[in-house]
Amino acid sequence: MDDLDNNTLKNIPKDCELIIDGNNNQILFFGVDAIFKKSKLNITITGSNNVISIKSGVKISGNITINGTNSRISIGEGTSLSNITFYLRSNCIMAFGKGVTSPRQSGFYINMHSSTQLLIGDDAMFSYNIKILIGDGHYIYDINNKKK
């Protein structure tokens, strides 16, 4: 269910497809270069109070999915990321500094479990077929109180 009326959307490029099921999400683009030519950026959010901020001069394509609440993605000025797959759960922080690059059509996969952070500084360069997994997908429970 697209629930765009209860969310803040700013300067969404024409080649960006949004699917939002939740409230108080913010998707903010601060420049016109946001999508690679002949490519598309798909953003899917299931949850509320998430923020995606993409600064000026960014070139990006692929898929961003947030399945949770209170997560933040920030992509700094002049960053160039192609063929991405970003998947975040609740309470995640993902931040790319200025001028981060990966080769065109390279494949860049990041999967973040709840309450994790990924902070990448300025001018970082990534190679082909990068996979970053933050968490292993298996929860550990305390046998005494049954809490994670």
C-alpha cells in the first residue's frame, strides 16, 4: 500500500520508484544527478519514522529497502554507487561520506540487522561485487530471561 501523503518527499527524481507503507518517513534528494542514466532507483519502506537523505551530485541506482522503524540513510555529496542492494531493519544508521565510489554495474550489497551502524568516510573506493553483512541473521537469546 502506498501511503505517500503521510510522508515527506523532496525533489524525487523521475527515475525513482517509491513504495511506502508507513508514516512520518522522509525521502530527501538535494540534487538533480541522483539517478544513473538508463538506470533506476527503487525505494521500498515498510515502517515509520525512517529518513533517507541523498545529497547533491550523487549518482545512484539499484534498490533500497527499509523494513522497520527509525532507520537513517545518508549519502554524501558526489557519491557514485551503481547496482546497489541495501536492506535495513529497525534502528539502523547507514552513512556514506562525500565522494564514495564503486564501479558502474559492480554490485554492492549491504544487509543490516536491527540496531546496527555502518559509517563510511569521505572518498572511500569500493571494488566489484561487495557484500557487507552486519549481523549474521541469528538472534542469541538469554536462556534465563528469553531476551535477545
